[in-house]
Amino acid sequence: MSPTQQRERPSEPRRGKPPRRGWVVGWIEWLFFVSLAVLAVLQWTSDFGRATIAALAAAVVFGVIALARLALLALRQAIWHIRDRLIVSYVFIAVVPILLLAIFAEMGAWVLSSQIGAYLLKAEMDRRIGSLQNTAGALSRAPVAQRAEAIRRSGFIFRERFPGLEILVRDPRGSEVRYPEDASITAPPEGFGDRAGVVVKEGHYYLWAHAGGPRSEVVVLAPVTRAFLRGLVPNLGDVYLTGFMQTGRPQAEQVRLHAPVPGEPGDPGPGLPPAVNFLDLTIQYGVPMPISVWDQPDAEESALLGIRTRISGVINLLFNQQQWREQTLLLELLVLLAIIFILVELLAAFVGISMTRAIAGALQNLYEGTERIKEGDFAHRIEVKGRDQLAELGRSFNAMTENLERLLRSEKERQRLQAELEIAREVQSQLHPREIPALGTLRLASVCNAASMVSGDYYDYQAVSDRHLAIALGDVAGKGISAALLMATLQSAMRSQLSHCMDLAAGNGEPLPDVSTARLVANLNQHLYSSTAPEKYATFFFSIYDEETGRLSYTNAGHLPPLLIRHGEALPLDVNGTVVGAFPNVPYDESHIILLPGDLLVCYTDGITEPENEYGEMFGEQRLIELLCEHGEREPGEVAAAVVDAVRRWTASTELQDDVTLVVAKKL
């Protein structure tokens, strides 16, 4: 490149780094600020409710999205090069798994301890409820003579496990026996049946069991105090019973634990065990329990039997001191393994970073190659070294550029063929008659729509004299260029034969041409057979109309029979022979028909009757007949447009399945 060219060459932006863009405040950030403002107003007015919760949730969601956008923008600006991205990836590979494993281990210990603590608490509660239920059932079955002794023995057995226990036994005659004798326990309303669990009575929680049989009704009631809950699983932690989802009681009524009762210690104080280390997280967990209501037998509420402890509190319950020492040794071993794991991760990160240079270099070559391709230099090839996957990627890139060169040449060739097809379409359009001749009382209209660029259908009409009109319609086998070429041959041969007949008539001095449609079609068949391939043939309909007599002379060579609509009925025309161009020396007949005023003659190709809808059903000749009978009184152009529109609506597609050609003639 000369110095002058270098000076005239416009400066290009330096590749390798994206343009830096600042952080633009978008609608997400504005929604975040609005949510914070609404939350501040609600907090200032001390209106804590659904609106506050919704504002807080919106602020959190929009804030997280805004932070994610900011972090993504920062990463895009900071680590655009693949080298930097690989380094960051290795850092994440070395650090993030360790953090995730540590978090997973801590959360696993927290979840496992929560489940074990809740299980121990719930199992002990179920055992105590079960013991009360068994006692109530045994007392209900006890003989009357032994009932007092059984009640006294049961109260003596359970007085330590259930301080404040009261028992009531009432027989069908109404006599009652209580334990202790001064107990104030009464029978609940009817409707409970055999039941055991936790019951709410006079705003306090009780453990109870109710059994009713043919001999007696038994009620066992034990107050639920804080000391009782703490004694379910000693040294576990603080245990509480809290009602929630109370649908059967007024919201103003608070249900609470029973006050301390004689025979149990006073307030045990806070039960949360001290933390062993910073990893000894607090556990606050609970399980739901069904709650009965003393004065509402059909009501059932829920309460939460919860626990507040630490991970070490649960572990101390599961292992004794010797086992705890063994667990401590196991923990130290796990720490040692974690240190080894960290060292291995650091070594892996070092090895990975050392390989980054080679990987980044190969990718840089690929990047430069894509830039050259983007500029149109498809001859560019990158240098490939080694036998690894990156080298194989380079070879694939070089093969891709070769394929692109070949595809570019193919595309140019395709565009050239497309241009030639367009020229062929224009040439073929010139072969069709440009103007529709007016001949007395006969009116004509035609439609020819190609399924592709060029059509294999043929139609033509030519004035033979002042009172005679030739009408022709054909359908060439196949589609595309070959069909279009045969169509042009057919038109040329037909017009040549017709012109020859007219010249003969003029040479003989005849006032009217004597044209035999059968002889013309036979000559046309022989010409096509001798000048085209054996597999090339066409269906052909040729007719001569005499305006003075109204007679239509025609020969149908294997074409679909044209339809004559007369007085609302369809009359198919004759078929006078086989297709043209397939067999030599084929005889053809000639038919005649007189067109009356109001008659409608429709000549069509199979592109009208054979298109299928989405269910594979063809349009068919019968639908065409019904459509023509419906529109038979309209002008020929309107009839042709109605037929084509009906076919398009039948296929429900803008693309044609076959060439559509239609010639409509109407006798006024």
C-alpha cells in the first residue's frame, strides 16, 4: 500500500474492547425507588398490613433485579477478553465449590438437627397423649366396684409425669368419681366421643383424653405448663405451644399456657443452650398439632408445637460424652480433609491459569478470522497447530470458510437462474392473449395463475374471421421449466396449424374458413410426438365458435370435460380422444353444440378441482358445478374470480398447489 493510500484510508476503531457504557437508570430502578418510598410512608404511618408486605416484596424483587443488572454491566465492562473470563472462571471453580460445600454442610446440619429435635419432641408428646388415652380407655372398661381403686392408682402413677392431673369418671346413672377428690373437672359437652390430644379450655392449653362407653364416661385432663413442655425432652431447649389459624375462636381471645401447678418447679428460665462456636446456629422449628375446643365438639383448630435450641443441643442428646469426643475427632478429620481439598483446588486453579494463554491465543486467532470473514475475505485461513480440540476448531473454521466460498458461488448461480426464470415468466406471459376479442353476443374471461415462476397450463383464443372464434385450453404434464417449454411448443404448433388452415381456406377462395377441430388436434398430436420426448404430453381442448349460428365445434383430447351451465343445470362436454404428444397417429372425433342465450361455458384445468384442504379432501367437480350454478347469471369475469376465490378459501393457503387456469364464455 502506497503512503498516499495509507493517508487516505479512514481510521478504524481499535478491535478487542467493547464501547463503554454507563449505567442508565431504567424502569426497574424507578419501580425500586417508588417501592422504597411507599414502604417508608407506610412505616411512618405505622400501617403494617398487606400493603406493607406487598411494598416490601416489590422493593426486594426490583432491588435484586437492579443489582443483577448493575453486576452484569460491571462484568461486561471488566472482563470482555476471553483470557480474563477464563481466569475468573478458574477462581470461581476453586472458591465457589468450597463455599457451597461449607454452606451445604452447615444447612444440612441445621435441617437435620431441626428434624431430629422436632421428632423427639413430637414423639414424646404423642407418647404422653397415648398414655392418657390408654388410661381413659382402661377406666371406662373397669368394673364399678373397682373403679375408685383404679382411679386412685392411675392418679398415683401419673402425678409426676402430669402435675395437676385431674380425672373424672361418670356412669350412666349420673354418679361421678374424681381424682383428686377436690378436683373441679367437669364433663365436656356431648359429641366428642373417644378423643385424645390437646384441648383449649377457658383460654388455656390442656392434655386430655375422653372415652365414652356403655358403662361410663371418662375425662382425663392435665394442664400444659411451661415446665411440662420443657420436661418433654430435658436439656433440648425452650419448647412452646402457640396457636395459629384459629378460625373457630374470636381473634381477641388469647390462648396461653397454664400457670405453674403444685408439684412442679417454677419458671425454668430461658432454655436456649449456649453456642459452642459461631457455626452453632439457633434452631427454631415446629410441627403442627390438632387442637380441640372444650365447648365446641365439632371445632378443630391448630397449634404449633415449637422448639428453640441449637445444633449442639440436639447433638448432645444423641451422643454421650465418649461419643462426642469421637465426633470431635471426626470433625477435626473433616477440617483436615477440607484443607487438603483447598490446596488441591488452588493447584488446579494454578494449572488452569497457566493454560489460559494457549487457549486465549487460539480464540484470538478465531476472532481475527471471523472479523476477516465479516469484511468479506472468505479466502482467509487461520494457522492451526497441535492436535487438540482447539486445533480441530481451527480446522473446522477453515472448512467453514471454504464452504462459504462455495455457497457464495452457488448463491450467485441461483440468483442468475432466478433472473432467467423471471425472464422466462415474462416471456411466457407474452404468449398468452393480451386482449379478449369481442365477438357479437359471446363474452369471454380468463384466469391463469402459476404455482411457481412459470406455468405448464395453456389457454388461447383467436379470431378466425368476423364470425368465428377459436378457443383452446391445455394442461402440460409436469411443472416448471420443462412444462413451460412444452406449453410454448403447444401454443406455437396450435397457432401454426390454425394459420395454415386459414391460409388454405383463403387460397381456395372460400368466404368462411373450413377448419376441422379433429384434424387440427390430430396434426398437433403428430407434431408433438415427433418433436418432444416420449414422456412429454398434454391434455388439450380446442373449439371453434360460430357467432351466426351459435354452434360450438370442439375436440377434447383427454382434457377435463368443460361444463355448460344451462338453466341452472351442468352439462359436461364430450371427450373425443386421448392426450396429445403421447402416441402417434391417434384418431380424434369432433362434437358440436349450440349455445343458447344465457348459457355459460367453463373450461378449466385440474388446478381447480384437485387442490386439497387440510383434511386431504379435494375441491372436486361437484363443488365447482354448485358454485357455477350459483353464480351463472353473473358476468364471466365475476364468475372466474368467484371460482378462484373459492379454491383459495378451500385450501386455506396463499400458495397454489397446482397451476390454476380458467376460461369462461357466456352467451348473451
